[in-house]
Amino acid sequence: MTNRLKRFLRPVIQMVDSDYFPEGAEVVRSQPERFDVSRSIPFIILHVGCLGVIWTGWSWAAVITAAVLYGVRMFAITGFYHRYFCHRAYLTSRVSQFFFALLGLTAVQRGPLWWASVHRHHHAHSDEESDAHSPVAKGFLWSHVGWLTSSKNFPTDYRLVRDLTKFPELIFLNRFDIIGPILLAVFLAVLGGLLQTFAPSLGTNAWQMIVWGFFISTTLLFHGTCSVNSFAHTLGSKRFDDGDESRNSFILALITLGEGWHNNHHHYQSSARQGFYWWEIDLSYYVIRALGALGIVWGIRTVPARVYEKAASLRSVIR
Ligand SMILES: [Zn+2]
Ligand SMILES: [Zn+2]
């Protein structure tokens, strides 16, 4: 195989096997950070796919499916990928953990170990030069989407997630994360086909369901998640000054089911609760509590008294 053909095929093979690095992942990670056309192709496909709506049109069934999938998968990202896999803010069984990871894959944001490794590095080096997605160090657009197009950021740094690499099933899902998008697309095609046959009055079909449930819902979900890297380090208020630019934002908290309380979270990372007060709406935390009430998760970590005391003392200083 010629080198040119190998270079062309590499991103295609990596779509199936995200641990495919013939020269070694370490070599790829040591490259300079730069825009890479081949790495931007999945994001272009995702956005261009939304234009399919020109041909498929819309129906209430398709729009509601897209909205439900946004909510469920945003929770999978914030409640499972972020608060569980990255921060271990609560405990669960090995079987539940597997299904949390599988549901997370359908968000089309790669595997839980890659997600957690990038995010743990972000907390360790927030808004420093090595932070992959800092709007302060690298500009807003780079922090929102640019960093994802750099090959340097593609390999999973397994050294940062040693607690998770104990589980071979998680390594498998992380490596073959394409399983998630395939499951989602097949589910939507079957759902659309069944509704077209058995409930034709709903006016939907397989292609319409794929355009709304896969492309439009996933694109909105993508930008919602990315906004935590970009907007949550630029817009909003700072309760704690810990040397980074993380912010709290009510609007962002609604869009991301609670991740908008990003300054709170940077200050105390291991809490499952990111909205520290009742008026800081944090839908993911309420769902985690509901999962706790059902016995699916336990050992839910919350905000310790000393953090509330610090917040109160800062408030009195500001007044
Ligand atoms: Zn942050
Ligand atoms: Zn975090």
C-alpha cells in the first residue's frame, strides 16, 4: 500500500477502530496542534446531514423524537460521561456502568475513556497552554470546535484513566465507539419504518427520523456540549476565583442540564451536584438522585459544608 493511500485510509479506519495508530499513539500526541482536514470530515458530515430536512420535511413525531434524544443523550454526557466516568461522583454496578457507557456512545462524542482523559487533563491544566480547549489560551472558535479537528487530540491518553482501564468492556467500547452511532441510526430507521407502516397519520418515515433524530438532534447536542468548553470559560459569573476562567451561567445550565454551573464545578469537582443552591437548576443532578432512589446508583457525593462556608464568606466580601 502506498503512503498516500495509507494516509487517505487512516481516518476511515479510525472511524471504526479509534485506537488505530500504526506509528504509535504517543507519536501522534506529540505532534503540534493544528487543523487537520481529514479529522474534520465527521463534523462536516454531521452538519451537512441536517440539510436532509429539505427533502424529508418535518412531522411532530420526528421533532419530538429529536428533542427526547437530545435530553436523554445530554444526560448521558453530563450524568454519565462527565460526573461518573470523569469524576466518580457516585457509584454503580459494573453492569450499569457498561450500559451508561453504551448510552453515552449514542451521543456521537466518542468513547467514555477518551472523553474522561481529555476532561481530566482540562481540570489539571485549565486555561493553561496545554489545555486542549481553552478559549483564553487558544481563542473561542478553537475551544468550541477547532481542537477536535487536530490529530494530536484524537488518541485516548489511557494513562489518565487507569481506574477505568481495569474494565476490558469499557476499553472495547472506547475503541469501537462507532457502535453508538450505528445503534442510534438503526433504531431510528426501524422506528420511522414502523411508524410509517402502522401509524401513517403521523406523516413520518425512516429517512425523516434519521435526519431529525440523528443529524439535527446530534448537531444540537454537539454544540450544547462544546459550549461548556467555549462559553462556560467566557460568559457568566465567577463565584470562586481559582486561577481559571470558568463561569456560572443559568442559560447554559438549562441548555446542558446543569453543566452551566461550571465555576462551581471547577472549584469542587467530585460533587454530583453542580448547582450548589436550589435556585441553581441542575436537571442532571435530579436525575442522578432519581437513579439513586431506584437503587441503580449509590454513594452520591454532594457539596461539603466547608465549600458552602467559603461561598458565603466570598458573598459577604463582595457586599
Ligand atoms: Zn472547564
Ligand atoms: Zn469536570
